[in-house]
Amino acid sequence: MELNRRTVIAGAAAGLAATTLGSTAEAATGRTPSRRLFGTLADGTKVHVWSLANGGTRLKVLSWGGVVQSLEIPDRHGRYRNVSLGFGTIEEYVAKTPYFGALIGRYGNRIGGGRFTLDGTSYQVNVNDGVNSLHGGAQGFDKRVWDVEPFVKGSDVGLYLYYTSVDGEMGYPGTLKVKVTYTLTRHGDWRIDYAATTTKTTVVNLTSHVYWNLAGEGSGSIHDHELSVAAARYTPVDSGLIPTGELAKVAGTPFDFRRAKAVGRDIRTAHPQLLYGKGFDHNWVLDKGITAQPVPVATLRDPSSGRALGIATTEPGLQFYSGNFLDGTLVGPGGHVYRQGDGLCLETQHFPDSPNKPSFPSTTLRPGQTYRTTTVHTFSTRG
């Protein structure tokens, strides 16, 4: 797989506010992605927002952090709402760090103490969550400008996103070339394909950090959303939210989502793990393990609108975060204040702190290997 950015439109055409790819026939479908200026960084770098639609799903993506700035789907009456939390300006994305809609890397989730050892060499990566490293450090992939190339392939439409993380960035070894593909299918599914190669042995754990509210962003709590996760075990954490190494059974605990239940049903239970996370902020050990092709692992449904989200993945873990640290200081693009529980994340991934837990599935990537994972989001409506 070629991971370097491919230039499809050169010269003056690359600077057009709206970029058109492919044949006249493809352009005539109305599905070709377009872009416009979203904002300008302090150093003069322009950030664009790309708009694409297919199969009833409408998606807007920023070149800043690969951020999903909005994702619109219809309810049972055909009414569209944006179901992803975000901001309305680039200044807010730069200044604030809730990871709304962002691509996460090099390492999604936490690494205890920001330290790990590979082949006898110890590494200290950037610490930005107390004594721990979170989501790749203070300047992770969510805060980088990505190269974006739109495409139309048959009935699919999408974006290629490219970023090269140099050797030593945020303390990680090896130059990592990353390619992420966002695809909207003719059925309206949103598929993410991740790929990466490295020049030195390193660790990689890429994911997407969309905050979902299927009733619509800014509409209030997601505690009445019904969630199911195909996982009989989860990874308990210590007070710093670092896994202890145990794979605990969910049976008889608030972490049992094997049958769909309301997110808020057990969230106020005095379970020690819920006190650590101020709600759910844990990794579920998916029953299926690592698979070559995406397998359905979770469903989320909003009874009020009928909107439903299905998630299939090749990954062995799912981090369910119930928006516990939204504190009323952030305001969405519609002018609504985001409070605790106003959105939730379902991050497909390898497990947190895997580099320090030999019993967990490995996140090590070596030269000559290609990191590949896939996650598919399927949208539907139910009565």
C-alpha cells in the first residue's frame, strides 16, 4: 500500500475552494466532495472543511485533526440533525481539548506514566493527563493538519487523509506514515480504514473520537440512549484510569451491556470503577477478538428519534466513554452548552496501556509491516 500523499489535482486547481475529481459522469452524480475555507491558524496555515454526502448520510470533515465537524442523518420522520458534537470555529478546536470528532494517534487512549519499553529500549512520551499520556500527547494527531484528497469510486465517495509523524514526535520512535480513508457508501455507511508504516519499531493505536448524540448535538443527555456491546469482559482501571491488567467479567456489574439497556440506568451506581471514571470510561474486551474483516460489536439507539448506530470493527476493544468530563464550559456550533453526559464515544481500538501489559493484544509495529484496521458505522431508523 502506498502511504505517501498522492497528488490528483496540481497547480492552480489545487487551490480551488471546491475541488472536483474524476470524470464528468462522476461529477454529474452530485456526490463529489467539495471544500471551503474553515479558518486560518496563527501561523497562516489554512484549514478547510470538506463536505460529502451519500446514501442519506451527510459528513463534514476538517483538515485539522481529521475532525468530523458534523455528521447528519435522518430520524424516523426523515428530519436531519447533526449527531456529532463539535465546534463552529477553528479557534475553538485549537484552544480546547475534548477531542471532538478527531483522529487519534499515535496511541489512542492512555499509556501509564507515558513510558514503555521496546526491544530493550525505554521510551518516555509526552505526558498530558496527570502523570500519564493520553491520545498521543499534547500535540497528537488530533492537533495536526492532514493532507486531504477526495475521491469517487463507483457508488462510494470519500476522503483520503495523510499525515507523516516524524521520528521522535511526542517521544515516539520511528517516522510513521499514516493514511486514513473515510468512505460514505451508497447505503450511507461511514467506513474508516486506517493504515500506517514505520521506519523504526514503535507502538500504534489509531481511533476516532466522535461524540455521538443520536437525538442531535446540543439536545441534552444521552442517558436514555440504549446501548449494547458484544463483550463478556472489560478492563478495570486504577484511579488514574490505567488498566490493572485484569480482564474482568461484566456479569452482575453495571458494565454488562450484552443486552441493550439505557446508558444511564446504572451510571450512578456506587461501583468503584464508575467512581474512578465519573461514569463509564473503560475498554470492553470484544468477544470476537481481532478479526480480518469488520464484525458487528455494538449498537446504539435513541428512542426519541428512532436513529440507530451500528458499529462493526476488526479491533479487539471498544472504549465506551459517557461524556463524563463535559462541564458546561463548551458551546457547540448550534449555540448549545455541552454538559456532562451530552454525548458519548465508542472508540474501536486495541487496549489502553498495551505496551506495558504483555498479556494484552500487541500494539507493536515494526519496519516492513503495515498497520491496518477498519471500523464501519451503519445508520438506520427504527420505529
